[in-house]
Amino acid sequence: MKMKIAVSILISLLVINAGWVFAGGPEYKERLSGLIGEAVKNNPELKAFEEKIRVYRERPSQAESLDDPRLKLSIVNVPLDTFSFNQEPMTQKQMTIMQKFPFPGKLALKGAMAGQELEIVKKEYMEKKNDIVRQVKVVYNNLSFINKAIEITENNKALLKEFIKIAETKYAVGKGLQQDVLKSQVELSRMIDRLISLRQKKQTAIARLNTLLNRPVQMPFEDIGEIRQTGFNLTFEGLQQIAVENRPVLLGMRHLINRYRFAYKFAKKDFYPDFDVGIGYGQRDDTSAVERTDFVSAFVTINIPLWYKNKESRKVAEEKANIRKATEQYNSMKNNLFFQIKDILTELEENEQQIELFSTGIIPQSTMSLQSAIAGYKVNKVDFITLVNNQITLYNYEIDYYRFITDYENKLAELEAAIGKRLF
């Protein structure tokens, strides 16, 4: 009688445990979206990039501005014998103001280069933002998987405890073997060990998620929700196009190429001179007999690029090489990105097939196999070791199933970061 009750309890626990296939947290995406918004708002790395953008935003106007004018005060032609200001007619107290004017177009080009540098920093911010979003998704998905693994392990631990009771009952009445009891106890200890490991991983994941959100690392997450597979039907060609148009690192490289193009134009303008323009006023002291007229003077100074073969020409060649270098770096980056997208799609397809296989085939079949083993054990047609092995096999398949879903969702997060655009 006790045996029948124990077996009935086992079957009930197994039915409850088999409900995993249809479980799901409808608010999972909403919770995750809220955490992503919080991370984007509060993450210190992103705040640092925001300040960096503010720094670079101040540079274009500086680059386009003229140098400060210079003021020169001097005394000229003072006699050494008397140091008198009215003894000689050419003795003067002079004031001169000078301004440097770069060749027309140079300042505009310097401003354009600074503007491109600002755009590069903005794209660096977007790249970091996308990476933070990816990390939040991955950590949150992993945390959900760990919670589910703990739940499955706890359920299987309860099943093993019932197995132990049955084995001990049979052994007590001389119908079972001691090795059955020992086998089930060993498996129970392994389950407990896995729970210890899973709970440690959970604390690590929570600390990492809190770090991304700029929260205290010990702050708990009470309700994570249950991860579910996201539908996905974009083509490789479509993803390539999205990546070219949106991936910040590619856009940043295009701005870098433009920056080098402006630098090339600036280098060519260095063949032309800059101008120093000045105007001066010379004041002369009167004598008792003569009223002296003051002087005014003006001048223009230009630099002569006499050594252009060793300087200006070399600079032009340098900037042309920079353009070619950045262009090839862009092409290499784009090719590597397309490979990354293709690789992710391949892994997504593999995960999708595994999820389908486990959800419709392996796990239902393993559940039926375990139910059959329990029924067979009841009438002594199945040995205890087979029963335990079937239960452990089902446990491992359940864990693998949720790991496949988690890997799938993490690959989607990686894909979003790769193409530079939120899709889900």
C-alpha cells in the first residue's frame, strides 16, 4: 500500500515537473526593457562618453577662430647719452597691434576636421551604448536561466527524495538492494552540489547586472520572469544592409575617412602663405621750439613655403596615405562584420533546431520514458538504477532545453549589437 502511494506521488511530481514546456513569463520583455532604459540612463561608462561628447562639441568653434591679436609696446631710437625722448626727432614711443590671418579656407577646414572628430566620438558613444544593452540582455537572460535551472533542480531533488524513500522501503522489506539506496543518495548529493553552484552563479549574475545599472551590487532581483524564445525572420542580406546603415563603428570609420579628406585639403593649402597684418602708432615728444608730428605705420608679413619638398609635399602624401589606410580598415571591418552576422545566423539556426527537437521530441519522449519506468518499477519490471538514470537524463534534457533558449536569446542580443540597431 505504501509503495502504491509513493509511486502515485512520484507520478504527480513528474507531471508537475513536466509543465516546463508551456511555462512562460509574459512580462519578461517589459522588465528587461525597463532595465535597459535604466542602464542607458545611469551607466557610468555611458555618462563618461556623454561628457566626452560635450568636450568635443566645444572644439569646432575653437578650430575655426582666429588666433588672438598681439599688442606690441616699444620705445625706438632713444639716445644713450641722455635717454631723452625729445632730443632726437626719430625717438618714438610705439604701439603696434598685429593679427594673423591663415590663407582663406584653412580655418573652415580645421573646423570641418573638428566636426568629424565630434561625430566619431558620438559614434563611439553609440557603440558603447549598444554594447551595454547587449550586456544587460545577456546577463538578464543568464539570470533567468539560472533561476529556471534552480527550479528544475529543486523539483528533481524532490523526485530523488521520493526515490530514496521507495528504495529504503524496498530494502527494509528485503525486496530491494542497498546499492539502490546508495545510488539515489549519491545522485541527491550531486543535485545539492549543483544547487550550491547555481546559487553562487546567481549571486554573481545579480552583482554584474547591478553594476551595469549603477546600483549597489548586493541589491536583489526578486522577480526575473521566465525567458521565452523570440520570433526572428530577417534575412542575411537585410541584416547586412541594416549593419551598413546603422553600426556605429562603421559610421565612425566613415567619419574618420572624411576627417582625413579634410586634412588632405588642409595640407594642400599649406602650400599657400599665411598673413600677419599689423598697424602701428609712433608718438614723438615735442621740444620747446618744434612741434613734432606722430607717425603711423602698417605692414603685412607672409611665410614662404621654401622647403615645400621636405615639408608640405610630405604632409600631403601623409594625408593621402591616411585616407587609403582608413578606407581599407573600413572595408576590413565591414567584411569581418558580415562574417560575424553570418556566423550568428548559423548559430541561431542551430539553436532553433535544437529547441524544436527538444520541445517536441526529446523531452516529451524522455518524460514518457520516465513515467513508464516508474510504472515498471512498481511491478518490479524495471530495476531501480534504470529508474534513476531515466530521471537524471530527463533532468539534463530540461536544463539543456533552457540553455538552448538562453543561448538563442543571447545570440539575438549579439546580433543587435553587431548590426547597431534594436530589433526586439
